[in-house]
Amino acid sequence: MRIADLPTPSLLLDLPKLRRNLAAMATAAARHGVSLRPHLKTAKSVEVARLATEGQAGGITVSTLAEARAFAEAGFRDQIYAVGITPQKLDAVASLNARGADVKVITDDLDVAEAIAAHPGRLGALIEVDAGEHRGGIAPDDARLVAIAQRLGTRFAGLLAHAGHSYAGRSVAELAAIAEAERAGLVAAAARVRAAGLEVPIVSMGSSPTALHAERLEGITELRAGVYMFGDLLQCQIHTSALEHIAVSVLASVIGRRPEQNRLLLDAGALALSKDRSTEAAPEDYGFGLVVDLEGRPSLGRAIIRRTWQEHAVVESDRPLPFERLPVGAKLRVLPNHACLTAAAYPAYHVLDGGDEVVAVWQRVNYW
């Protein structure tokens, strides 16, 4: 099957670009002598997980119980479920661990720590440390840190932080500074816990920008990152990817033409692309996505999706569009603003190996 034979919208995955991106992160981790624990929240694919863990310790990060189950069944035992756990989900995690998995959970709550410690099943937990994003986690100097570790007791497995605010960084120097703050905060937190007489086996940090641009990682045992695998238009502007390295795209069809307005209408709307506007505050605003040709080249100029409806998208360009080559039914590709949210709309990847032939179809682990 060729790209042109696929229904639209469809999700494409370029295998050589994926391999290139995986190798770049593996090199970054190896440079610092730390383990890489790839985050599968972006890819949600067993096949991608196998490629991402080649030559690594084999541990992965997940964001849903559905992912935890699917990856455990595929042989990925060592997991961190990196979303704050609720007591109601502990039975499900313990059940996976009873069948041979080693899924560790995270918390920043004293009551939840007590529930984890009291649970009869096999569980391990990391404490989430706030590295500056102020989403989840507690500050490295918060008095609750040691109290939670003590409450977990033998269930305590380590510390974890995620510098999601690194996505607001714009220069390599700024990203390196955020990475150092993340590292220093975690190391300080680990020192406090150790001073209380507890071991800290895992000290885990990561976002794609801080993992790639950290200048030093002393005191860190592992890196977690996910979107680096695919890249996207925002990652291109925070020095984590490049336009030619974006590995995922959405295949769309022309469903309308407006030559007098220099506009095209595509059948990949808000549900196919997501309405993420992450590049709106970036130096270059790509609207709802950048439209490229069927070969993945930006030959249409700066062809931006400016407006979306549920199933429609309007494309405008900074140069005259070649309407003579774009009849209704012609197919184009859209590079996403945020690969994680765009990919979430699809059940599977249509895998390309550098050409226009679909060489495989890889299923995704969607939902929760």
C-alpha cells in the first residue's frame, strides 16, 4: 500500500526519522552515564517502545493504566506510572505486579503514601518533586518530603521530577539552566531523605528539552522523556528537534479550493490535529499545523492551517498555492504543533521507511 492509497485523515510515522531521534536521546543519556527510561505517553506503541529501549536498561515510563497493562503484557516489566496515583487505582497496579510486572507509582500526598504503605499488594512509589513547573510535586525543601518517604517505608523507591516549564525556554542556555535547576532540586531533595536514614534508589528527571540540553547530571540516576521520539513544531523552536526530523504527520485530502483567496480546505480538522496552539507564544506561530507535500517537503511555502472546525481546516500560504497541482482529492501532509495530542486521535501509525510505501501498521494504546 502507498501513502496515496490511505484514507484521510491518517497518521503517518517515518521510521528513519524516528530512529534518528531515538539515537540522539540515547547519546545524550550515555554522555552523562545515566539510564534512559523513555516515556511512552507520546508514542503509546509497543513497537516504538522496543526501538526506544534498544541498548537501554529496559525501563519505561507510562501515563495511563491502559499503557501499563499493554506494555507489561508485551514484556516491559520495569515501569513508572508517572501520574499521581489515587488509592482507587492501587489494586490495578498491584494486580499487574502480582503477574510479574514492576510498576512503580508516584505521589506527593501524605494520605496516599499511607494508603500505599498499607496496601497488601506489591507496590513501590516515588515522591514527585516540584522542579519549577508548579503542577504536581512538592518543593525540595518542603517538610512533607521526608514525612512522605518515612510513611512509605519499604515501599519508597525514590524521587521524580518533570521540568515541564522547560517548554517555555527559547535558547539552549536557558534550557540548560532549567535542567540544572531540575537536577539541583532533585539532588537536594535526595540528600534530605538520605539524611533521614532512607535509601534513594531512583533519582529521576526529565523532559525532552532538559534531557537533551543538561550540562551535568551528577546525582541523577535516570532520564525520562517522550516527545523527542517524534518531534513537533514546538520542539523545533526549543532546540529539541528540527523540521526535517519531525517523524509524525497527518495525511489529509484537499476538499475545497479558493484560488481567489489563496486558500485550501482540508479534511483534517480539530479532531484530526487537536486544537493545541503551543506555537502561538513561540517565535514562529504555525497555527494548527504546517502543511507539506506528500513527500514531506515544505514545497508549498509557509502553508499554515489558520482555522479549524471539527472536520475542516483552512490552509493559507505566504506564496501562491499551486492549485493546478492540487485538485479536490489531492493529498498533503500536516506537521503537528504537539505530536502527543495529535497522535492521540488515531488508533494506529502507518509506518513509512523513507519512501511512500506503507511498510507496517503499528497499533496505539489509547484511552485510560
